[in-house]
Amino acid sequence: MASDYTLDRHDELLIAIPLFEHSREWATAEPTNAERAWFLCRVVCERHGLTPSEAILEIV
């Protein structure tokens, strides 16, 4: 990826959705990774003033 590429709001929210899904699907099998995915999802969403659920609704 080009080093001068920046992610816009839509790009970041698209990233948050699979993080959210990963955190739910792997909570039992890989709890450490699931917790980290949930944390990262919240960080991305909070940058845009949204909850993860609101981010999903905005993208869909």
C-alpha cells in the first residue's frame, strides 16, 4: 500500500465491522484476540462518534 494513502471515514468503518464480527465469533476459542478486536473496533468507531452498532447501520 502506498505510504501516502489515508483512510477516510467510510474506510475506517468498513474495517470496524469485521473487527466487531471477529470479536463475537472468536470470543470463546480465542478470547485474547477477540478482546483486542473489540477494543480496536471501539477505537475506530469512537473516532467517528459512533457505537459499533451505529457504524454497522451507517455502512449497510
